[in-house]
Amino acid sequence: MTRLFIVCLSLATLLFPIFAIADDHLYRGDEHMMMTPEQLRWGPVASMGEGAEIAFIEGDISQSEPFTFRLRMEDGYRILPHVHPAYERVTVLQGTLHFAHGREFDMGQTRELPVGSVAIMPPGDPMFGYAEGETVIQLHGTGPWGIEYINPEDDPRNR
């Protein structure tokens, strides 16, 4: 678990530049916040590589506080097997997310999650998936939060 926490903190450090760019639009819990999709600031996500973008909405994933962000993935984007140090709560907003539990990527094992679907995965539970069509998912939870790939060679931060 200590290694997972270190990986989480490393992820937060790698994502800090993206987080800092959007910081003026992040909700901090001090008043009402309303935002339209056009107001989201999309940027690259170091832990996922090309074909995926992230837009932070609230919170600091490196801290013990609530967070919300969206991921936008191009058609066919593969989410390679990985784990998270805290609960992952996902809502599919656009496209179709195919998702499964497991340590090996196997498209045939995924479950189709169309728009409106939700998924909740516990900490340390290995998972993988892929996007069908341009897919947007919203993730929320409580930090600290990060990602650790089952196979370190799958991690774009190691390239």
C-alpha cells in the first residue's frame, strides 16, 4: 500500500502542471458553481498518453478531498490494466465505455456501458477497457487518487 501511495503522489506531481492551468475554474466548495460543457478546459493527461484528454472540475487529486474530472477518449482508445488507490466512480456521458475487471487486457471480457451508465470500482481492483466512439466519462471520488499500471511498460509516463 505504501508503494501505491507513492505512485499516487507521483501522479499528482506529474499532473500538477495541467491542474495549475485549470485552477482558476476549479470548484473549492465555498459557493455555488455552475458550468456548461463549453467552459471546461481540456488538456493532455500524462498518465494516459495520446488519445485521451482531461478536464478538472473540482478538487486536488493529491489531497484528501473530493474531486471531479472528465476524461475524453478518442474512438478505440484502450485503457490498459491498472489500479487506483481509492474508489473510482464513473458516469458515461458520451459514447460507449467497454470496461472489465482483470489484470490482462481482453476486449471479449468487457461489459458495454452506454451513455448514462455508472461503474464503481474499489481501491486496488484491477481494471481495463476501451472507448467506442468519442467517449467522455466523468470520474469523482475522494483523494488522494492516482493510477498504477499492472504492467509498468504500459504507463506512458515511463516512455
